[in-house]
Amino acid sequence: MIVKKKKSLLQKLLVPLILLVLFAGLLVGAILLTDYEKEKEENKEEVNTIEKIEGEGDNQRLFPPLVMSQINRVSIDNLGEQGKYSFMRYGEKGEYYFFYDDGSGTEKPYLPYISTVDSNFSYSSLLATEAMGATNVSQIYNLTTAVGNVRFSERMPLLEEGEARDEQLKTYGLADGQYKTVSVWYQRDKESEGEKYTIRIGSPVITGTGYYMMLEGRDYIYAAATGALDICMEPYTFFIAPRLTAAGLASDPTYMPYLTPAFKHWKNTWVREVGKLVTEGSRVIVHGVQHTPVDLNTKDTANAPDGYIYSTASDLSFNLANLTANEYARLQKALVGRPIGDYSAQPLLVTLIGDGRVIALNDATASVAYEYRIQKVESVLNENEERESGVVGDDNLLKVSYDLYIAGEKKNAVPLHSVINITEGDENPIPKTARDALRALTVGETLSSPIAFTITYTKDNTRTGTIKLYLENILAIYDQNGKGMESITENSVVTYRYHYVIDGERQKSYTASFNMKLDAEGQSNDVRDKFLGMKAGKLDTPFLLSSVVEYEEVFRDFISYEITEVCYFVERECIVSFSYLNASERNPFYGDSLYQNFTPGKNSLYSLNAGTCDTIAAIFGGMGDNSSTTLGLIGNKTVAVGLTPEVMEAYGLYAHTVYYELPRGLISLDSEDQNTEDFDWYEVLGFTMYISEEKDGIRYVGCDLYDTVVEISAENFVFVDYDFVTFWARRQLVLVDVNEISKFDLEFNMSDLKGKISFDISTQVHELQTGGTYTQLKINLTPSGGFTNEFLEDYLSRTGGTYVPLDSYYDYILGGGKETTFGNDYAGAGYFKEAMQMLFFTTYLGMLDGEDRDTIENSDYILKMRVKLREDVLPYVFEFYRIDDRRVGVRLYSEWKEGEVAGELEVCDFYITTFAMKKVVNAFLAITRAEEIHTESFGYGN
């Protein structure tokens, strides 16, 4: 056995203790040093194994070791900004669910938006991992390993109660307010009730590796042997995966994120200058308090004696671009045009009106009489304001406080508050006498005698709605202590996934927890009975838990906001918007691309760069290289939870916004056209990302799918710094299937070439001998506007016609015979296709500056090209302008009728080379002479 001198815990503290004596003059320090010298003398030769005391494990363990499967809960209090958090193990799979303190002092579960909307959701996908060789190890595993196997290198007893002990605890960072705690609840076997221990973690040891610590219930101070407990010092964000998009599944092989139904990118302008007016469609951040009226189901009204529940004053965010419901128009009206500034002297009150309250009508109750006794009109809501003074007068929407009586019994413990409509008319169930009395009231005054009236509600005269609740999946079952259970009993807590169908329309899916024991009073027995005996797992088909017909009062719910400051607003400029469209739905002008451009304004004219769209859509879908599934887009680390205005501001997330829709489970659809392929999908996962500017190679990105902010390499988001034309626009001049064109015009306006040639195109489908079909073009050329040449003149003179069928024309000029065929086409159609191909592959070579655009504005075009597609698509027109000897500017617009631009759909951003334009012109001129065209002989891209 190797024997060496024991190194005392006090020896490690020699330097700080001497400092305490010298600088603080502490008597305790001197006493400790004296004890240390005695201990060192008595233990010169001792085996390096500390004698085990009751409760400790072998090999200097704080307690017998625990494995991950034995630990049910780990709770950590790290003090300060790092906060409190815990992990609790649920269900047969033993997944650890995460709980954290969001700053309000209340522990809440981390169940982000994705848990309610993704049927492939797995809780383990939310938790961070660490790369260990070829695999990823959960940080929860690292945590449970650390707290379940705590070793120590030294141990010393606590001093007797009193000042000496207090100073001793303070020295090691273990006094009240200094230490951090780790509490572990565990079961060494499934049959046991479970036990708990709590470790207090103090200051780091002098060597820097490990901590001084105590186990509650033991009067000893320990020194940790290693830095394993470092993981307990991490903030709670350390344990949340820095994931921004959902992972695909191996069982979902047709998952193709680049077929996104919607992608939108906005560049934002953050406006914070006091006095600036809030603009329409912006996101507005205000400071204020939310008031929510209590209802008859509110049990605890101690904190709402006036019948209102008040939120804590905080920053509130309203996206005015998405507030489309009628009741939200009031919020838009109140904020748009409002200056940034302080409103605390006269707060801005905005009330949003909700649905009517539910009436207790059922099969056994034919009718019910509600007696309302109105005590006060609190405010009047009209189109322009919410008024809290003056006489009610002609306004119809009133916010009132009242008492409710049913069968003579008062039902409310505190005042009730609702919005009522006193519009004139016999259909209004509020009696006319009551309405007239209300109109004469002064707003804000409490009545000495209430205005009372009764409304008798029946199933025939009351607005109804049918609500069906469907169970989709039981995620986890556990008992009141968090121990996993095989099936649901009356003592279970159940986490499950469900959705509603309201009036026949399916709503989104949600995830919720239901305590069979505590919630018994609020849940109908038939629903509880249906839960009993169920096991965890996904149901083959949604299970109908309940179907309820609800009847609504004429008194309506509401939420009020008392705004004391308009802090700032964020304006958005849409850079790009595109969506995958099935081939059968696409505008043929953009028919070669998977994506249709829906960017608002003039940029909607451009076709999109297919490669760019595929790349960015795949990134946001989390697609890896050469993979049919995805791991999700993952960053470096999670830095915050909760996309509050404070977090958005702290991480600069107002710079850019991206909305993305992720298709899940592709389905190939049959199409009447065998040459096209259409798709559908089982579901769509839509989410928004908020992206900061780049700094030192990183960006911060917030995602509402996970309600987190993630630090990530800026390389994934370089596209947000580019404008539409630079990054997203396709550089081909035009790339449309020639079979989709019904008419193609070229109008020449050069010094040596004037006039117009028009090609009218029809198609005819033929069967091929080898199988399949072939679409043959029939093309008629019509010269006009002074355009002519000797070949056309000769042909028109011979035939006496006004147009030239290209097939007959080529046959006539070339002399007929075998040489006039061109693959499956005759020569005329074949060479027209060759000329069009040359046009299709002519690329934009650069961008025009402002001076170049002025040149176009102040000069005439030298060539106009008009492309008319099928009847339901507006024609597209290209005009070419000479910029200089090398460049020709291109103006593109959509034509409402000939010569008239359709609205603002006009752009002028690019140029092509003069050489390229000449080659295209010469190709079409060659057709007017019935000459051969060979595209390989033209360098038309340069």
C-alpha cells in the first residue's frame, strides 16, 4: 500500500486565512491555524483514505453513488441572474422535463410553441448535448452523473454554534446568501418512496478545481475532488439545445424543406426618437398594465377586489401588421400616428373586445333568466377613442360594471365587468327602457340605484357554437411525486396533446398537463373516465373526449391595456417573399422555377434564382448535405429564454425578421399533365426568426418555435444583408417554356431598322411512334410598322396573304424536301425555338446605377419585346435602351393593355451586353429570311 502524508483541508486555506488574520484581525483565523498545526503534527504518516462516516459512500463519496435512472429530480438554485431551475423525470422513457424561474419567482415548465404544433415532437430534442467522440451525450446525463457521484478530497467538522461557526461558513462561501444549492430526489429501487438530499456549494477551492460544500443534515465541510460540479454553476440556458428549426425523422423520408409553402424576409428599421409617429404595419413596443376582468369561474378574488386582475407593469409588443380581427382594429387606431413618448400623466386606454360569456344552458334547462344590475358605465368605446367622461349619448359600445342575479341569488363576489352593445332595434335583447337610461348616464359615475333588467336566454334566441375536444397523443403519465406510471389512474398527472374542432373547423394542436386528482372539480366525470386506464403513446386516430354546445351571453369579455409609454416601434421592409407552387399552378413566365415570387411591389416582376432559394430554404429547414432528413438548424449556444421586448432589445433582434414554413410528410399528387409533378403535405410548421446584425462573426437569432435566443455563426445568415436584386433575382433575361407563349412581338426602333414582327403561336399535340406525345408549334409571322425584306415581300406577294406561316415559308425559301425537317419539328418551328433558346440564355451582366437609369428615362428604346402567355396571365414587356457602346439597359414591366403599365409593376435594374443583344436581334432577323440558326456559334452571354 502506498503511504504518504495527508494534505489537510486547512493547509489549502493557509494563504487566505493568514490574510484574514493580518488584514481583518480575526481571532477565529488564529484559532484555526493553531488547530491546523496540531493536526499536521499528529497525522504525519497516514493512509490517504479519510475514514468514512455514516451516510458516506466508499472511496470518499459524499453518499453511495446514483445512476441516472434512479434520479427523479434535480433542482438547482444558482442565485442572481443564473436563476433557479430543475429537471424532473417522467414517463416510461424516463425523459427529463425542464422547469425554470422566468424572473417572476414562479417555476414554470419549458414547453415552447413547437410542443403544441409538431406531431413529431420529442421533448429530448429540446435539451442540449455535448459532442463526445462520434456521439452526442445529453448535458442532463452529465448533470445527473455529477450530482449522483460526488467525491471529496477533504472533510472537516463544523465549529460549535456561534460567531466562530458563522465566520467559518463565511470563509468557505457557505454562509446564508453565499452558497448555491443542488437538491436531488431519487429512488434506489422502484418500490421505494424515494429520498432527497441537498448539497450546498460554496467557494471554489484554492487550486481552482472543485468547490467547498456541505450536505444538509451533516455538520461537516467537504472539498470536492474534481470540477464535476462545475456543470451545476451553469445558467439554465446551458441545458437547452441551441436549436432553431425542427429535426426531421428517418421515418419521414420525403421530408423536403426546400418545398417551402412560404418564405419571407423583412429588413427592419428601429425607430426610438421621441416624437416620431408610429407607422401603419409596424411592431410597436409600449409600457403599461393589462386589465382582465374576473368571471364567475374565478375562485380566488382576494387580489381583485374591484373585479379586475392586473398584470405587472411591463413592456408589451404589438405587431400591427398581424392585427386583423375587428376588435384589434381598435388597437391599430389607437397606436398608428401616436408619437413615441411618455403618457403616464394621462395613460392611453385601449380595450379589445372578445366573445360573449358562456351561459349555463343544457338539455335539462330550457331557459335561464339573467338579471343584470348595472352600477356604472366605466367608458364608452367608439371609432376614434375610448372615452371616460361626459354623457354616453349616441355611442353604442359601453364598458360597464354590474352585478349578476340568477333566480334571485347574487352570483358574483366582486364586481363584474363587460362590454355591451346598446344599438337601437327590436333585435337587441337589452330592453329599450334600459338602453335609454344608459344613454343618459354620465361616464365614470357610480349609480346610487342600479339600472336593472332581465334577459331570458333560450336555445332558440342565443348564439351557439359547437366545440369538440380530440385527444391525439398521451406524452407522459406520472404520479403526484413525479414517478412514472404505466397507465392513468385517479392519482395521475397526464401530459397530453389535443386539438379542438370549433363549428366544424379544426384548430391547432396543443400540449397540456392534467392532474386527475387536483383538477377533479373542474373536469366533467365523463372526460375523466375516458382518461382512466389509457397508456402513453400516439393514438391511431384522434379520440373524441368531449363535444359541447356553448351558448353565449350578450355581455362580452374584454381585455384593456393602460399604456403609460410608447417606447419605440420597428418598421419592416419586405426584401423577399416566395412560395413553392405546384407545376400546374405556376405562372408560366416563371414556370422553370419551383418558386413563385410574391415579393410585394415592383420586385414581384423578377423571376427568382432557383439555386439561391433552394440553398436558403434548405438552411431554414435544417437540411444537412446529402440528406433526405434533417437535424435542424443548430447554433453554438442558447443565451436566453423568452422573446420578451427586453430580450429582443438586449440582443438586437429587431434588425431582421424571417418567416418560414416547413412542410412535413410530402405526398405526390396525380396531375393531368404527365410532364408536371405536383405535391401536397400532411402538415406545415410555420415559425418566425428574429435576427441581429453580424458582430465578430456571430449573430443572435430568436425563434418563436422554441422561444429562445441562440448564438450562431453569421455564415448561415449572410443573405439578410443583401437586397432583392443583388441576391434573389434570377439573371436570365427570360426563361419560359416556348409552348406556353401565345404571341411574341419584336418592335425595332434603331436608326437603320424600324418596324415590328409578330409571331402568333398555337400548339398541336401528336402521338410519337416511340410512345408518348409531342407538342408541335404552328407559327405565323406578321410584319408591320414598315418592317419588310425581299424574302417576306416575295412570299406575301406570291400568296396574297398578310401573314407568313413559318413552316410553309421555310419550305418555300429552302426549296422543299427532307432538309426542311428539324427533329420532330419542321424547319420554321425548329429555328424559331433555336432563336428563343438564344434569348432564354441571354443573361444580365450587371446592375445599373442612378445615372444609367436617368439615361433610360430620357431616351427612346431601341428594341421592344412583348411576351404574351396564356389568356389568364398579363403580357410581359422588355424594352432595351442604349447606355453606351458596351451596355444595353433593360426595362421590364407587366402590361395591363398594350402600351400601359399594370400599376407599379415596372423595374429597371440590369443591363446586358450590346454584343448579346445584337446576336438575339440577328437570330430573329435570320428567321425573316428563312435562314438556319446555330446557337452554338453565338457567344450570347458575353
